[in-house]
Amino acid sequence: YDELVRSKVLSQHALKEAGLAHEGSRGSLIDTFRERVIFPILDPGNRVVALGGRVLPEELRTMPGEPGPKYRNSQESPIYQKRATLYGLNWSKNEIVKEKEAIVCEGYTDVIGFAQAGLPRAVATCGTALTEEHIRLLSRFANRIVLCFDADAAGENAAARLYEWERCH
């Protein structure tokens, strides 16, 4: 458990400052992304600005208790703001420019799935709603944005908010 904390590669202070570890309920330091698949979040210039982690399926976890939220992102910082960051834009921007179209979906695995299906122009919001900053960023690369949100209440609400925003602008 908590291999990063135990590795002593970085000081406890550095791990906490970087958001890679936090204090658990018992006061001990634990890995922030333990028992998660980790996705690097890069800016359009291919620099890692954050990490996103999806909890492993229950049958693969070894830690007792509840693992926390399904998705966990790095804390916001001067180089990472969810409202202005799109997962996968660094990989998909050339295809988005070529096709003049971006597909916006909800998650990291959605972006990967679109690429595997032959549509490498998908990006995902990093655990937040699509924002005006996201749209401004995408408009530098495409003139058409296709929404591909999940067909659940959260996806429908996100689409409705965006529709309302566009209607007012």
C-alpha cells in the first residue's frame, strides 16, 4: 500500500505540495492515486500538467474500505485549471484542425475509445462541465463542436446547460 509515500523518492512535504499524497483519516500520509489507473493530463504543448485517476474495479482492489470517488484529478494549480483544460487535446489537435471538428466527451476512456474507433479528434473535460474557456480553446482548432455526453442525468444536464449558454450568446 502507498508505494509512492513509502518509496521516499520525494519528501512528505513535496508529495503533499504536488498533490500526490494526502493525510488519511488516521493522520498518516497516503498515496492520492492509490488503486487507480492513472492518466497523464497534458496541455496542448505536450507538457504534463496534472494526473487523473480512475478507481480500479472492486475485484482488483486490495485495500479495505471505500476507495473514494470514481475519478480523482490532481488539485488545481497555476498550470492546471479544470475549467480550461481538455484531456487529449495534445493528441487530437492535428486531427481536429484537419476535420474542423472536435468531439467533446466526458472521460479519459471515452477519448481512448474514440481514437480506437478511428475518430482521433475527441477530447474530454476533466471532471467538470464544458466551460466557456473550453469552447474558446477548441475554437482555436475547430469551427464545429460535437457533444457526446453519456445518456444519463449528468450528461443530459451538461448538454442542457451548454444549449442554454449558446442560446444566450
